[in-house]
Amino acid sequence: MGTRFFSTKDRPFHLGPYPLERLVRLEGVADLSGVPAAVPLDFRRLDTPHSLVNAMGEYQAMMDVLRDGIVNPAPGAAPADPAERANHMKAFGYFQDASMMGICRLPAAALLDAPTRNPDIDRLAQDIRTRQTKTLASGIDQIMAELKESVEAPPSGIDGHGHAIVILVEHMRAPDRAEPGAEWIADAQDHRAALRATETAVILSNYLHLLGFRAKAHTATASDVDLNRLAVAAGLATVEDGRLTAPYVGTGFGLAAVTTEMEMATDRALAPLTKQRPGLAWTFGKGTSKSALNRDPYKTRRYVDGAHPFETLKRVDTPTTFIDEARVARVPKRTDMFARAQFGDLGKKQQQAATGGWYARKSAHSFAQRRVLGAFVLLQDGAPADGSRPTEAWRNAQNVKAASYFLGIDAVGISRCPDWSWYSHDATGAELIPPHDQAISMIVDQGYETMEGASGDDWIAVAQSMRAYLRFSLLGGVIAKQIRNLGYSAKAHTVMDGEVLQPPLLLLSGLGEVSRIGEVILNPLLGPRLKSGVVTTDMPLAHDKPIDFGLQAFCEACNKCARECPSGAITAGP
């Protein structure tokens, strides 16, 4: 993931990965007269049907449907200090993996004469009104009811909004058209950055609604404001030679924003880049996670290989844990632990905690994420289009991997999808006949800093789980949509609606080995700090081999966890 010479353990999280606090800033109000106008993005590439941009479009539109919403009539607790509020919002944005965050007063010069509107909003809003889900996910009925209520509400303006939170997501290296897997991701940098910035903006807007504040997200496809002008006003960019330019990252980035009535401390506008002196501290990353040396993990790596050196792992023909495939019994979706908790199998206390998705609702952060996650359930499956149906398995696999890593997935593995990995019956009780024989397993890193700050049973843990679940639902959903656009069947199996058992597929695809932490698959580079998702398909794909990094031999020789476990729940066997 790049070289780091210095620790960031003492860096306040709201400062983010870049040393924005070291930049020279101006006094007074920013001059916005020379800022080039923001141009709305079009996610339709009719001339290149294989482009990943087409698949991103549906998810971008769904988030645009959710950029507004109903404000909670019972306000939540929020800090009274404007600076603390600003720090809170920035930290949430960085938690969502934004590259830079800035806050400004909403200038009149940034208001558009007529709002831009995503043309796909009406179709997806109709889906929310009329489509029915078939999932046992806790609280899904409430989520869908709230979504319907939101889309039925008349569109709101931004009168009374005095502040704007601006989100910047940087571009990575432009894919070389000659590198393996580059077919789908060519000329998609702007759209990828817009998609990821929109994710953060919509969640922040939902979060503010839950706290009782009016707020509205503004994206590259649907906005009431000029995002370029807001970026300058919020101290995230300057105009250099007529082009919007951000410090440290240059001209390659995407923007989104949230306008709100919440009062917050603001950032000053930046001085021109000629007055900035990054120095050696930026070069070597003193006190920051990003530096000139590690800013782009793909600067020296191919997208198809991912940011981590997975190619260095030892590959084997069979998994290090024996699977007696002929005798593996298929089980119904009703045996899912979340479903069992809802039906009372685990006792009344657990049933009460699961009712209405309370385990997620107890944190406003995760509740805001869960609303978007619920809407994505409507998109994770669908009929294949009349596409080109590419048949080269190795080439298809390279395109899948490169696209997944390009979007932001942390690890990808491809394997067969045996019948025994499917549930026997779906959430409605109907028999499941496995429709796909290929599995694309994906891992989302929950983040070292966040894992270190969580006990596993607190609000941080809830929010970090929902962030990872949402990230796969978005990015895995885009990959499934891309495959359907090419003429094959595909479904993203998410935490809200999945029909396969993921751990054995992770094992088969070489993403880890079976650990002694329950059924968790432990990755040699990410450890257990991960959430997974799977896309199943009938597209021909080349498979990855399982890995052996010595976990089974180590655990069998150690047994300390079994010896020290207070309840004796961990066995001493293999």
C-alpha cells in the first residue's frame, strides 16, 4: 500500500490523510468570479456499452434519489461548539474514505439558476414506490417505508441552508489501455470519483436529517449548487491556469457537497499554489498517512493486481481446510444467525435487539448508512441485457479484478460456486436452485485505525461494519450490473440479501484461510478486520487458487486461544 516512515497515532482523525492544516490560507471571502463552472456528468456511454460507467449510472441515480429526505422531528444530541461540529462532520467524511473535507458558508455565487437533475431519478423513485423485496434483513420493512415516504415528499429547496460541507475524492493513476483488465475502466476516473463522493455526501445528508437538521446532498449529476465554487470557498481548491486544482492531488478529483442549516466552523480559502511550500514533511509523510511517496497505491502497480502484494502468496491446489463436499448439507436462509435472532431462536434479549434493526439503529452513523444500503437491495439483481457476452474466461477475470480494484475493493478472488455453497431455500421459504456456477468474492478493509479504536461492541464497531457492508453493496453491485450489461446473469449477495455462504467461497478463491475466530476467514495481509461480499454469475471466469500462509500449522502448534478461553468455546482441535 506504499511506504510510510512516520506514525499517525497522535494525528486527530478530523485532519484527514493530507496535511491541509499546513497550507497557506487567505483572509476574507474567497473570490469565486474566475472559477470555471461545474459541468454535470453523464453516466451513459451508449457508444461504448462495455464501459463500467454505464454500470455505475444506476447506483449514482439511486443515491441521487436519496439526496434529500425527511428531517427527524425529534432532534438528536449534537455538540453546541461550531468547531466541534465541523470536526465531527469532517471526521465522518474521512471515515467514509474521502480524500479531503472542507466547510464553508454557502455563498450566493454558488447557487445555480436552475438545479441539475439526474434523468434516471424518476424511474428509480418508481421502483422504490412499487417494488417488493424478499429478504429477512432486520428492519427492511421500516427502511422501505421510510424510503417511500421520502420519495413521495415534495422536493425541497435549500432556503435557510447557511453552510456547505464539501467532499473531495481524488483520482488514482489513469489506467494504461494496454494493461490487463483496462477495457472496462478506460476514461472512467471522473465517474468513479463522483460515485464515491456521492456515497459520502448522501450518508452525511441522511445523518444530519437524523440529528434533526435540514440538509441536502449535491452531486455531479444532481445539484442545486456549483460544486467547483464550493470547493474554492471551502479551501479545497484554487484556480490555476483556468483549471480547478487541489493541493497535493492536482486536477484529478471529483466533488460532492452537503448544504445544511447546521451552524459550523468554516475553513478559509487557499492561497495560490505558488505560495504553498509542501516541503520534505509532505514528501516523506511526517505526521500524515498520505505522502508524495505513497499517495497513489497504483502508481507502480497494475489495477488487476490490487494495491496489496497478493501475487506473493503461496498458492495451492486445495484449501488448507478439508471440505467433504459430497456430504456438505445445504441449509435454508432461515438458519442465518440474523434471521434466527429475529425469530427468537437465540432468546428474547437477542430478539429485542434485532427488532427493527436496532443493532444498527442505535448509532445515527450506521442508521444513515443503512438507509442507503436498503435502497441498494432493489438494484443487486436483475435481468441480463442483450450484451456482447465475452467468452474468454481469463480476459473476463482480469476485467472483473481490475474494475473491482479501480472502484475501491481491497481484495478480490474468483472461484467456482458449488451447489453446496448456496442456501437450500430463500428468505420466503422457496426452494433455491443454484442459478450460477461462478463466484467473485470481495473483501472490504474495515481500517486499522478504526479497528484499534473499537471494542467490537460499541458504536464505532456498528458504524465500521455498516460502512464496509455499504461499500460492498455499492461497488459489488456495480460489478454485478456490469456483468448483466454484457449479457450474463449476475447477483450481488449483500448483508441485506444474500443466498450463498460466503466463508467457503472466500476460502476457495484464495482470500484467506479458516481461522479460530468462529467462521472468519483470515487474510494474511488484512487479518480479520474485513467484511466480505460475493457476486455470483454464469459469466466464464478464470479461477484463483487457494492460499497457504501457514495459518493451520501455526494454530495447531499453539492452541493458546483454546487454552485461555474462559467459556471453553474454542476447541483445541484443528
